Amino acid sequence: MRIEEIIVDGIPIRKVIYEDSDLATQEQKNTWLDTCNSCEYKKNEQCGYCGCIIESLMMLKTSKCPLEKW
């Protein structure tokens, strides 16, 4: 992950750039999703505990379940 910063009209704008090494593997996501699918808080594609969209939460390899299930 790296951060690029540009200044537009005197306002600093930061952009986070994720590299392949920052992203979760498909195998990792599948394992997490198996756990989520058996969780009592899963509602459709969303976590009923924290309100996140599950697929979005699983993007980074350092992601964590808010209930510490993975």
C-alpha cells in the first residue's frame, strides 16, 4: 500500500493505492466466506453485527471479522 498526495487549489488530496500483495487471496476469501455463511449475524450480503458489506470487508489480507471469527 502506498499513499499518493496531490494538491488541488491548495487542498491536499490523498489517494491510497493498494498493490496485489495487500489484497486477500481468493482462497482466503473463500475460507472467510464459509465462516460468514454459517454465522447467525449474516443477513443477505451484509453483516448484521457491524453493518458492513461482507465482500467489501474481505478485500484486504489484513481484514478481520468484528466478532473475531476469522
